[in-house]
Amino acid sequence: MPDRPTTEYIKIENSFKRSRMIFNFPFMITDMTQANLTKALKYVMDWSQDTYLPVIEEWFEYLIADAHETWSIASRSFVDGYKDVEYYKRDPKVKPDEIKHMKAVNTALKDSIKRAKSWYEKLVRKYEVYKDIKVNKGY
């Protein structure tokens, strides 16, 4: 996984020096909706003339790598922690409360995988939007 980027924010202003914007990282990528991120990226590309594009790409690479690692850790914990409830139901020594607990743990493990995978896919979609804007703007 790449190291965390050192640039925490970018400050841009238009050519008339009348409008200024400050975008904080990683919140610009993670917390903005896709529509707002598209608008913000267009402003950054129009107003900064390639100054901050490497910073944005560095943050995308870092966040996507981090999300992928989180997803693989969740997958590994699922593989290690999953217990087949149907197998344990046949064992007379296992109590019904233990079966309920196994089901709850299995559900929590599945949910963590789903969350990690959807977060990774969301970041990849946002990166695709960034690349499309970059190509359309001619950078």
C-alpha cells in the first residue's frame, strides 16, 4: 500500500482572483457525492492548470489501495471465522443460544465484507469519473 499523501488540502482561485476554494483531503473524495465531486474536479482542472492533478491522483491511489486492503482483511476474517450453522445444529452438545450466536457472527462477517467491497467499488467509480473528466478536459 502506498504511503499516505502529505498534502492535506488544495487552495485554488480563478484567474480573476475573485473566487477561492479550499478542498480538504481525503474528505473531498470520500464525503462528497459523485455529482458534487464532478463539479469540484471541474473547478480544480479549470482553475489550477494541472498544478493539483498529481495530488488528486495520489489521494485516489492511496484511498483505493486502503479500501482494497480493508476488503481483503474482511474477506480473510470471514474465511477464518465462519462456522457452518447446519453442521453444528446436528451436534446435540451445541445449545440453541450458541447457534444463534454463530448466526449473528456469520451475519456480521458477511456485512463487513459487503461494506468493504461497496466502499472499494464506490472509490473506483469516483476515480473513473475523475479519469473521464481529465480526458474530456484534455489533461
